[in-house]
Amino acid sequence: KNEVEQSPQNLTAQEGEFITINCSYSVGISALHWLQQHPGGGIVSLFMLSSGKKKHGRLIATINIQEKHSSLHITASHPRDSAVYICAVANFGNEKLTFGTGTRLTIIP
Amino acid sequence: EAQVTQNPRYLITVTGKKLTVTCSQNMNHEYMSWYRQDPGLGLRQIYYSMNVEVTDKGDVPEGYKVSRKEKRNFPLILESPSPNQTSLYFCASSPIGAGREKLFFGSGTQLSVL
């Protein structure tokens, strides 16, 4: 079973700061997902990665398959980025997903 | 509008009373799945389906049933709910699978079993 660890668990930053959230996993995967969950509960998929790097607006996600590690970066953070960020890995050979416990991000104006 | 629709949004029931949470998607996705979210434990996969009549267990399938008779629908059935199934439930879909495409989530069902 894949073990997925996220760090930090909680992160508070000032508006405009550069944010990094990390995700490590223990067993090789076919893909890694970054999800965003706002207060109120809805979940939105931000990225799906199997290699390299993806960018969407102020969000950048990278993955290093050899090191079994991914990072989610937010540039010029804004209070509306306040949410829980969750990484999830899809195992090789099946479509099972294993989730990290999430990083709670709070951006202070 | 492309979406995953879950119903009901909130449900309070009593131990042992069978219930069904519905999930429907209008994007012709092959992959559908169910998750529960609990404080301190995060999201955990209950069941998933790669196509009609094909279902597989996730990490926490005990006490749940699913069926995939049509491509668009993937209901979650609790035949004899117990208080430890009190949780926030999410349904999700993907064009061809969680290992190859992004996921689209429903808005969640908050279930309380008394």
C-alpha cells in the first residue's frame, strides 16, 4: 500500500508570499493529483501529473519520479488561495487512489 | 453544463435503515469512484468502476455496495448503516481513469447515522 505524506500540515502566510506544499509517496505510481478543497467542502482537481511540470495561472506543480516527490507552488499568494490542498497518487496496474491528509493553507491579507 | 451530481446533499438516518446515495455524470466518463472523508484520516477510496458492470474495491469497502448498470450512474448503497459510517462522501468521475486523467468531483453528501 502506498504511503502518502504531505508537509506542512498547516501553513499561514502573508498575501503575496511564495508558497510550497510538498508530497512524498513510498511506491511507484502512474500519476499524482493535486486537489483543492475550500471551506464548505467542494473538491476541485488542480493538476494531474505523471512527469515533469505543469503550470496554470499562479499555480505550478512538479514531480520527481525517481525521488517519489511532488511539490505544489503558488506564486503571489492571495487570500482566495486559502484552502486545504490534497495530493493523491494512482497506483500502477489499477485505478486505486491513495490520499495525503492535506495541507491547510491560510493567506492573511 | 458538465458536472457530477450527488444526491442528497445531507442525510440523517438511523442504524440499520438501508439507504442509497446517488451519483450521476453527464460527461460520458468511463471511470467513477466513491470516497469518504473523515477528520484526521483524510479521503479514502471506497469503490471504483472502470466501466459498466466493472467494479473494484478501494481501501475501505466494508459495509458498502455499488453497482454500475449504466455508464452515467454509480450509486453507493449502505444496506445496514452503522454510526461509524457517519462521514462526508464524495463521488468523482474521470474520462478514462485516475491514473491517466483529472478527476471531477461531486459536491459531497454529509451522512449522519444515529
